Amino acid sequence: MSTPHPVSPSSEPLDDETLAFAERVFDCARNGASEELHTLLAQGLPADLRNHKGDSLLMLASYHGHVDTTRLLLQHGATPDLRNNNGQTPLAGAAFKGDVAIIELLLEHGADVEGSTPDGKTTLMLAAMFNRVEVVELLLAHGADAKRQDASGLTALAAAQHMGAVQAVERLRSAV
């Protein structure tokens, strides 16, 4: 059985040179190579380019904590709420990592503070589950709903309790 190769929108296999270029572009976002990415964006590279997992350049840059690259992509029109194949947004990834600077930047550029995963988990719930108290504070300050429930009926407080996230539990008790 052969390994499937990525295909172009026309369903034709991509050549090795194109595949290498695509890998370089995604590495630029992943590694925070803002200058090279800026050049490519100025030449017409789509800011919302996504890989085979649906991860956008913005998802990769923000998840890996590259504030300047995240800002660059947003300035070139990257969609702050573009979901990957798992339904995750850049904001959710940054909350998981606890990256306040990235979260602030995404929110400034219109990221939906109430955006949720397919199972209804909000960014606030993710931050609470992983005891990211500073992120919880920031999301609440931007209007996140502490009473919202996911598909199983859990609130951010219940999710934090379930995960043993003591500081998040304390903070969320005062928010509900």
C-alpha cells in the first residue's frame, strides 16, 4: 500500500518542488520566520493558507507563541477564527498554551471569545481545565460567559473541578 501524496485543488499530485515550498512556508509560521513570511505574503501568498490538518499559518504561529508572526499574518488578513480539521481555533490553541500576549492580539483582531470546539468547549473552558488563571482572567474581561455549557453540560468551573485546576476553580467561583 502506498502513502497518499498531497494533491492540488485540481486533484493532481503535487511535485516535489511544490511540496518542499509548502513545507518551508508552514515552517516559517511554526518557527516565527516573520521576514521570510512577510516577503511571501507581499508576493501574494494567501494569509489563510492551511496544511493537510487544516492548520492555518496563523494557527501555527500563534500556537508556537510567535507574536510578531501572528501580528504579521493578521495584518495581511488572516482570519482569526479559522478552524482546523478538529474544529480548533488559534485562540483555543493559545489558551491551551497559556499565551496571554497571543490571546490579546487575537482578541484585538476580532477573534470570537465565545468560539467553541465541535463538542461545545469554549476557550474559557480550555483555559480553566489547564489552570491558566491569567488566561481565564483575560477571557472573562473580554466577555467570556462563565455559565456557558459544553455538549456534556459542563461549565468552565465544572471542567476546572474535573481536572483539579485549583486556582481556576477559585477564580471561576467568583465569576458565577
